[in-house]
Amino acid sequence: SGYRAVFHPVPVTEEGVDLPALQQILVRHKPKLMYGVPNFQNPAGISYSLENRRRLAAILQETSTIFVEDDPYSELRFAGTPKPPLKQLMPDSTVLLGSFSKIVAPGFRVGWLVAPDRMMEKLVIAKQAADLHSSSVSQYVIHQYLMDNDIDRHIREIVAVYGRLRQAMLDRMQEYFPRNVHTTRPEGGMFLWVSLPEHASATALFDLAIRDRVAFVPGDPFYVRHAGPVNTLRLSFSCVSEEMIDVGIRRLGDCIRKLIGRE
């Protein structure tokens, strides 16, 4: 029936990849590729620590596994210290992906890829087979934007905005959410990852929240395998005002209390 991908999920911690779990997967399954988002991972906002990156690179370099480093968020850092990309630590076995959609405009689905020469020819063929090529119009628009504007200044401005919105959302969650609801506190990116009490269902919460005109992404789609109800959800602070954050988080807090009260 042809080739298909077989997925082996690797847990992550606040420091990054769960390295002992990864080593077991590498020994048992010998995967061709490992995919990761080392900076402000979607959905949890987790970033790999420097030590985690170094140890991950050392482990992978003992194998034939290629690391696909998806890095659309690293420019959106508003706290902490930037870490070196995995591409810098293991250049011959990493494919680095970047995107303009997070730093210029989400409507322009234009990105870039950096890979060793031995892989690039095959990647170009795969791209051509998938969609021939990315939109020429979008590429010209992005090119002209970069020629006419100071992209570094633009990034500094949006980072300041996102940092303020993240803090506003965290402050409102502290004010309106029950104490047994927890969230990540990422140093960048666009997302917060919220954990409800253990047996609460984020999907059931979504059904309540949408009636109050509040939307979020339940955690279910982010797990390769998960048995039973998922108690996690993703919130985004990238395209809302502080006023909307106040209203939305207050309503969501009320919905959480209704949900917990039912159980």
C-alpha cells in the first residue's frame, strides 16, 4: 500500500527533549527523522535549554537520524537569552526551517529551508512534486517588503507588543482562573499552554466557552497518542487587544468553574 510515516512521540520537559526517552526510541526504532521546535514550541511555548541542545546534538550525531528544526518563532523573544540553533551544533545532520508568516504577515505562507548539499537536491524534487513551487507573487511581495523596510526594527516592535500581550494574559489568568489551573510562562512566541485539573476535558470546556464567544484550541490535536480526555489547551495572545484579553479570560475562567463544578 505504499510508504507511510510511523510516529514515535518523544516527551518534552521544561528543559526540552526528554533525552532518556529519546535514546530508547533511537535504539528501538532507529527513526529516519526527528522533528522538533526548539524555540517557543507550539503549543506549549517550551524552549530547549542550552545543555539540552548540546546533549541532544551529541546523541543524534551518534546515529543516522536527521533532525528537522522547525524555527518560526525564535525572532519573537521578549525575555531570556537566545540559544544557538541545532543547525549550528550539528550542521551536517540538521534541516532548518524558517517562515515569514510569523514575523511579517500570516497571509504570506513563504518560508525558507537550510540543508546540507546532499539533501537539498532531493528536497527540491519533493517540493516540486508537492506543489511545483511557492507562489511567485508572494515571494516578490516579501522581497520588496524586505528591500523597502527595516525588518529588524519591525521585529523589535512586534516583540514589544507580544511581550505586553503575553503579560496581560498571564495577569488576567492569575486574577480570573481557579488556583488549580496552571499555565506555561514562555519567554517568546505566541502561545500559552494551560493545564486544567487532571480529569477535566478541554473539549468539554470548549463547548461551554464557544457559547460565550471565547475560542481556543483544545489540546487533543497536539498529541500523537493519548487515551481518555485531554485536560490541556492552547491560548494565543498574538492577535487580540488587552481589552479583549480581559473579557475573554474572565469569561473563560467562569466556564472553567462551571466545568469543574459539574465533575
